[in-house]
Amino acid sequence: MASVCFGKEGYKLLGLDGRIRYESDGSYTALLDYVYKDISALPGLMEQYIEKIIDIETFQLNGRQCNESDYDEIKELFASMHPFCKHNFVDIFADAIGAYFNTSLIRKKHYENQSDSLCDKGWYIQKIKELLSPITQQSAEFADRYYNDYLEWIGAYDDDEYADTMILFGDAAHPVVGFIDELRTQYAIKQFLLFALDTEVPTLSTLSVAQRVWLYGELSYFFDASWYDGEKRKKYNMEAIKHVSLVPIYGFQDTQPYDNSAFFNETSLLELFSPSRHVLTAPINDNPLTKDMTEALGRLVEHTKTYCHAEPYEKYEIKNLRQLLFLEIMQMIQNNVTIKKCEHCDMYFIPPNNRIKFCERLVDCQNVTCSTIGSDRKFQQRMKDEPELDAYNRAYKTRHARVRRANAGSKNKLHDELDDWRIEAKKKMHEVKEGKLSLVEYEAWLKQK
């Protein structure tokens, strides 16, 4: 479906056409925001879309011609979930339709003893193409793939031991759920973050990161029903195909194609660089270069400095969002990144140090961050709990206002007096905390001063 190139600073997500679909900045913002996206509406939206085209109980087509407006809401939700979902919407939606249709057929065959005529390829292709045609012009290609998946699934469900496993874990024995892979993926990623990187999980704090990752893998194996399906296990396997390269990523943005014509101009290559091609077959340090080769190599070096800003990177072939996010979390682990929950919005963030308790996300409908609101609320709560601090704060504001209103001639003197007063007032406040001075006495002192 796509490939992703991980470098020192984040990654680049490339489509099959070589275009850079998304470029992360290494802040992991898209990942940490994704796990809190509300995608609970997806199953209902899938049912609405399916029902417009086919009766899922009888599998009779409704004869309605659907278009993009029939799945606008799904597309908007995908665009807000994660850049991968936005740029691979058609493939993900088509796979979800195929899985929904196949699971519905399996329910009819295995649990309701319907006729084997449901497995007829011509019948199947006709139905699934009607479901796919509103979203892609490649409905025939998708339909063949999903039919093969269906035959494999039917074979698996005819295996009594496998069928019993699926009944136990509530797969086809329960109502069909649209976008089940997307729901499972979000849950799995959130759990992986919690197990591997959340510094505030007391029961896991005694384990190393490697031990926490191992524990998550073991629990996933035993409690995630999808692991019991050989094909699904292959689909979600994190052993993605990897390529390590020093070659620049010559992908280009959708809106701004990469212009490399100046560097790869055929004439300039022949005229400027051709003598240096022998450098690759003759070690530079062991064999003296000719004058032409030395000059050509110098020109090549200067052009490289101008046009190439590449770093070594690892390129992975991925099939789905879960693989991409697992790889990104592994990069976080390798970079010793840790996370915690913001005490205001209760969402994960990466704190600059462990003392930071609030993130820098903008609060909805307000042009302020969680850290601003959280710090202010924390201070207000502290003043409620510590009346001596509240008394000090009110007195300080009064004195500071006098300094602001003073004329230029007396301002410096008042500033010095305010600094002296603040030192003394804090000492008195500390005496109140220790019980050496009563709150009433402290408030009287503040007024006198």
C-alpha cells in the first residue's frame, strides 16, 4: 500500500507513485493525537453506507446509484484521524467493505446454515462491485482479492478447531462491526504506548522498557483474537520489509513537485562529471587521479553540497496504519522518548522533563494552551488550600500596582522597596506554614507594611 522512510528526524510517508504523502517533524504529534480521536461513529457509518446499496440480511441489491456524497462523513473522519488514513482512504475503506461483506457471508454460512450458493464467484463479484464502485474505479481488482479472502475464510471456518476458537473470542458469533480493524488498531496502539512508554503506570515502573515491550507482546498474543487467525497475524506482523539506504529520497510533495533538473541535466553530467566515474573503480587514496578526474570530482562535490541534503534512512514497506504506528513507537523507544498524560486534557504528550505536568495543545475554542490554563488553575487551587499564600498574593498585587502607577523619578526606589518587602513577606509566610505565626498576625503585618 505504501512505504515509509525513517530518518534521524521523523519519517516520510510515500505512496506507490513516489509522492511524499506526509512528512513528520519528529515530534510524534500525529501519533499521540491519533489515540484520542473519537472514531466510535465508524461502525454506524459503515452500516448506513452498506444499507444504501444492499440488504445485508438477504444480500439483495437496492438498485440505488451511490456517489461520493454518500460517504462524505466517513472521508472527513478519516482525514482527521491520521495523515496515513487521509492519504490511503480508498484502500482502507475498500478493505473495510470487503471485511464487512465477507464476515456477513460467513455468519450466514457457518451460523445460520445458509446455502453454499453464496460462495458462487459470479454472485459474489456482482454484489461486492456494487459496494466498491462508488469509491474506486478499480472495483474489479478489489473484488477478486476479497473473493479469494472469502474462500480462505470459509475454509478456516470449516475447520472445527478454528471455528471453536472464533466462537470463544466472539468473532463471527457476534454482530458484524464495520471498520473493526480500525477500532482494534487504535486500541492496540494506545495499549502499546501505555505499556512501553507511559512513565506514570506504577505497576510497570519497575520493568525496563524492553521488559515492558515483551510483556505487551505476550498479552497481545493471548488476548487479541486476531492473533489466532494466521492471515490476520501475517497482516499485523511487525516484521515489515526493511531497506537501509544512503540514497536521497527523491519523492515529491503532491502540491509541489521536486525539481531536480538542474542537478540531473544530461549535458552537465556528460560535460562535468563523466571523467569522475572512474573514481568508483579506482580507490582515491591508493591511486593518483588525473587532472581531469580531480577537477570533475571537485565539481561533483560542490554540486552535491548544493543539491543533496540527505541522511541515511531506513525504508519499510507497510500495509496498514498499525504497522506504521508500531514502527514509530519503536523509534520512540530507540530514542529514549517517554510520555505522560497532561493533567488538564488527560492526553499523552512528551514532557521536556518529568516535572512538566501540562502539554502545549491549544484548548478548544480558546487561544490558550493546557499549560497556561493548567498552571493558573493549579495556582488558584493552591491559594484555596493555603490562605497565607492568597493573602500574600493579594498584598503583592496591590503593591505592584502602586509601582506601575508611580512617576519615573520614584519608580526605581519603589521597585527596590518592593523587592525587600517580597523577601520579608515570604519569610513571614514560611513562619505561618511552620506554625510560628498565625494567619491573623500575618494578614495584619501585610496591611501595616
